[in-house]
Amino acid sequence: MSTLDLYANEPGPVNWEVPASGAARFSWEYDEGRERLLALYQKGKDKQWDGARRIDWDLEVDPYDPLGTPDEAMTVYGTRHWSKMTEKDRGDLRRHYASWQFSQFLHGEQGAMICAARIIEAVPDMDAKFYSATQAMDEARHAEIYGRFLHEKIGMLYPINDNLKSLLGDTLRDSRWDMPYLGMQVLIEGLALAAFGMIRDSTNKPLPKQILAYVMQDEARHVAFGRMALRDYYRQLTDAERREREEFVIEGCYLMRDRLRGVEVLENFGIPRREAEEMSERSEFLRVFRKLLFSRIVPCVKDIGLWGERLQKAYVDMGVLDLGDSDLDALMTQDEEIAERLDAERFAREEAERVAEVTDAITEGQRGSGPRGSRGPGHGHRPEPTEPFPSPLDTDPTVVDPRLPRSTRRS
């Protein structure tokens, strides 16, 4: 089925063209690079994975409760509109909210893929071009995964949010090579990481948890890349040039904050836009959610050297200035560990299943190992002793013995 048939709202023209400006930069220096960035490039190569294989797509998802998050997370909860809803209406609302959230993730990942391509084209240094190439592949994989989840498990999509579209357009139209880094790696991806993390840590549904954990493992590298590249470059800027970047960050942060309301969903349930916006502003859950979403952006902006007075005042207005002292490295390390733990748990389950299959095969083999034609004891014939059925653990080097510690298993 065409994606256009699954949109809850009319998405407009199927293609969106953003006029781009700026130079494509070549470098003839192939042998020099920043050690940290080349190490990140190597990690990006080592950590490539296949979304069709690593994720267990056989896991079932209830489209009317796809995320298992509490109803209190929806801004309409507790209002007169909520009390009038039937259980079917509430299930439809959960489906629409999940579709809206994951659709914005999907559109953002396509934007990240295009921004990564722009960085490859525009950045002057070969080490940054190398790493951006791995990121472009990562973002393509993420868009593939979110698209598959929406198509196969929810069966509904929402068009790109106006605020996200505006920030993407501003990022891509700017001719300065560092702006795709700042707009995408710091603002859009920083906010997406926080949103992914909140859903990952609150959902009780295994498939969305897998998807978000594995995507976040990649995104942690992307944000680290933006920090490395921009921290080095912004040290060289004049005060006026830094102020220009800070103005871009301020505008982008307000756009991202307002993107989170999900007003489009409430309008589809008959709630007028102005009332939906007011409900979003009054929602205590959304207020906390909104602050936590900046937990990845604010410390990153401070780390790369954009921390002028006007920017700090804007963060005071948003109520997020105190997040500037958050430990971004610890958050990124946690993202890596959660993904690796999910892998370990899944591998342990699969290994246990393989061992059970081997054990069953051994048992069946032993039961049927008597001589052909034998009628067993009590029928005038004593069965001849047989050799034990050989275990695949002894004969097949590809079968792993789960009783052995990992360090001693055969490779």
C-alpha cells in the first residue's frame, strides 16, 4: 500500500524541494585527520547493523496501544473531552498519538540523512567527510525502520510538523558549512534523542523498545560527532559570528519546543486548535516532558561554546538553563549500554532455545536407537546395548556450549 494512503491528514505535494546554496568542497589531503574523529569513524563502521535482522519484527503490536505509555501522557487526559470518550475512542487516540510521534521521528530521520549528505559535500576536512558517510547510512537505516513500524504495526502516518519542517528548511538553506551540524546534530537530533529515551524507558512494549534503543546507540555517535567538529571550529569564530549561531539556536529551540504539542492529533478528534494549544500549555506531564527533552540540547550547546547572555536568558524563559550542567557523556554511555544489554538478553534467549532443541534431538535419538525389528524386553529378546547418541556439542564446532564461560568457548 502506498504511504500516501496511510496519512491521517493530507500531506500536500509528495515532494518537498528546498533550494540549497553553498559550495561543494574537495580536499586533496587524504592522510591527516583528527585522531578522535577518525576513531569515531572507525566506530561508525564497526557498529553498522541490519534493521531487518537485528530487530525482531515478529513481535506483535496492538495498534490501539502500540507504546503502552500511561494515558496521562496525552494532553486531553482528565479534560471534559476525555470523559466523553468511549474506550474505542481512547484506543483510536492512542493510535493517532503514537502515529504522530513516530511519523515525526521518521521525517526527522529523512532530514538527518539529507543533512549528513550536505555535510559530506560542504565540510572542508576529509575526516569529517568520512564520518558523515557512515552517518548517512545510519540515518537511512533509521528512516527504513520507522517507516516499517508505521506501515506494518500502526498502519497510519502523519505529515511533517510545521515547526520541524521550518527548522529543517532553515538548516538546509544556509550556505555556511557548519549550519547542518548545528541545526541537525545539535538541535533536531538532540531533541529526538531525548524523546526516544523517554519513550524507550517508559514503554512496556518490546518492539518499540528495541527500535528506540538501537537507534539511540547510533544517534549518540552522531551528537558526539557534532560536538567534536563544532567545538573545534567555534573557537575560531569572532564574537559576532558566535552571536549569529546563538540566534539560530534560540529560534530553533523555540520551534522545537512548540513542535511537541501534537495539536494536529487533537484537531482530528474535534477539538478546536486554540483549545488544543491551551490544553497543551496546561498539561503538567507535557511541561515535565518538554523540559526533559532539552536535557540533550542545552549541555551540548554549552559544550561547543555557544553560551552568550541572550542565549542563557532564552533558556531561563524556557525553564531549562539548569540543564547546562548535565553530564552528556554519561547519558551517551547509558544509551550504548542499554542497546548492548538488549542484545545480550536476546542472544541468551536464542541460545537457550538452541540448547533446548539440541536436548530434544538427543532425547528423540536415544528413544529410537534400538535395533530395527526389536520388540523390546518381555518378548523373548534382550536389546543390545547401543552407543550414546553423540551430542552436537561434542561433534559440531558451530554449536555453542552454554555451560562454558564466554572466554573459553570455541570460536
